[in-house]
Amino acid sequence: MTQPFIAPSLLAADFANLQRDLDLINRSEADYLHFDVMDGEFVPNISFGFPILEVVRKYCQKPVDVHLMIAQPDRYIDAFADGGASVIHVHYEACTHLHRTLTRIREMGCRAGVALNPHTPVDGLEDVLEQIDVVLIMSVNPGFGGQSFIPHTLQKVAKLKQLLVASRSSALIEIDGGVGLTNASALVGAGADILVAGSSVFGASDPMKAIQQLKDCQQP
Ligand code: DX5
Ligand code: ZN
């Protein structure tokens, strides 16, 4: 089985020891740092924004995977690109003009991602696949870390994989929410390329080992 890319989610880090946790990510086999932005409108929670991104840019050597859970992402794409994002995900449900939004993300030199809430079918992406570098499938309702994986998501990953293959799209599949050692190998088997993991990494007694195990998709 091919090894997935691993994107530990900063949301679960210890903010009193942010530099320490970023250093841990630097030394680990993580491929990205997942950066969750919540605005209290698109999701019922508020997380962090530009001041923390500045710290991340200063101390983190891994590419930053920005997940915008915000109502009007177009207003902030340039700022997140200038702030050092490598990938910017906007939510399908938050974009009236998705094609334009994705085009702008690429114009700003970032990879363009589209995130789908659990209830949003993958078929809606068919006519915009050429503009997409990564599809982020939410396997929990966005807004909080530490929630349980919604089992149906596994079929959704498989369905998206079929759609991408049939359309000859090279977009990657990213999965976010409740991901850990119990479901990693099934997700990768279904077609997931990038695993986002918050609590299963930072809540582990040995986060470096947890990243390594996710990478190897080892069953616990
Ligand atoms: C949830 C966020 C996730 C979250 C994942 O809204 O988008 O990225 O940090 O956390 P875990 O892995 O704990 O479910
Ligand atoms: Zn996320």
C-alpha cells in the first residue's frame, strides 16, 4: 500500500508550547501542517488566524495546509497566500463562484483545495475538477477537533476516487476529522492520499511515533 501524506492538525497542539510542538512536527515524518481557520459564522467556533500563521511561518519547516472554515473565503485568499500557505482549502458550501475562487488561489501561487461537509455530495465537483488540486472530505461536521469519524465517509472517499479516475483528474484526496490508527489503512485503501490528524497525534503519548504509525498505516 502506498504511504499516505500526513498532515497533523495544529488545532490540537499545545498553544502554551507552540514552538515546541512545531519543532516536533519539523522533526517528524509529517508532510504538511494542517491549519484550521474558523470564523464563528461558517462553523460554530472560532480558532486562530494571521498572528498564529506568522509564528507558524517563522518556526515550521513543513508546507502549511490552510483549511478555511469561513463564510467569505474570497476576502482572505490573498492574505493567506501572502502569509505562507502552500495549499488553501475553501468550503464548497461557502463559495458562490467556486471556479473563480479556485482560479484565484492558483493565481496566488498556492494549490487549490475544496472541502466538502459530510452532507455535500462529491458529484458537484465534476464541472470544476480541472481547477482542483486537492479535495478535502470532512469526516466530521467541521468546527471542533476530537470528534468521532462518520463511518459513511469511507464510501464517500471511494466514490470520489472513482470520479477522479473516470475524469482522469490528478487531484489528491484529503480526509479530515476523527482520523487515527483505527481507520487510517481503510481510508488509504479507499483512495485517501492525505490524512489530517489532530487528537490522534497531539493526544498520543508519543506524537512522533503516532505520525510514523499513521504513515505506515499500522493497525494499533
Ligand atoms: C475540524 C477540523 C479538523 C480537526 C481535526 O473542524 O477541520 O482539522 O482539527 O481534529 P481531529 O483529528 O481531532 O478530529
Ligand atoms: Zn481541518
